[in-house]
Amino acid sequence: MITLIISASLACLGICGALCIAATERTVSVTIEDAKIIWTLHKQSSRCRHGKWMLIKPKNGKVNGFQCECGYKYLQKKSLIT
Ligand SMILES: [Zn+2]
């Protein structure tokens, strides 16, 4: 059941991400909610047991990634569609 919800969230995230990229082109950022979902996925896929994470914020104030306590770093890359 949880897997289903996560898959659905991920699919949604992908669609939203694609729309975001299409709309903004230059700056790519993730919302805190998105980061949370990705972190949850990271914990499941790598069996990470750490409970802390930090958002990575560049100077423009937008969130563009996060770092897990275990050292795992996620950064939203610029547009995959060129
Ligand atoms: Zn971790």
C-alpha cells in the first residue's frame, strides 16, 4: 500500500518537475515536500537508518536539494530535457 502511495507521489513529482522545468528553464528548485519524499525514498532504497537531514539552499533562497545524515546528497539537477 505504502509502495503504491510512493509510486504515485513519485509519478506526480516527475510530472510536476517536468512542468516546472518547462516553465522556468533556468532555476531548478524542489519544494520541501518534494525533498521529504525523495529522502523517504532514499531511506527505503538504501536502508538508511538516519533520522536527520538538511536542506541545501543556495543563495537565491530556493531549496535545490538536501543532505542526509549518512552523507547521501541529493541535488536537483538542471533540466534533463534540453
Ligand atoms: Zn541516509
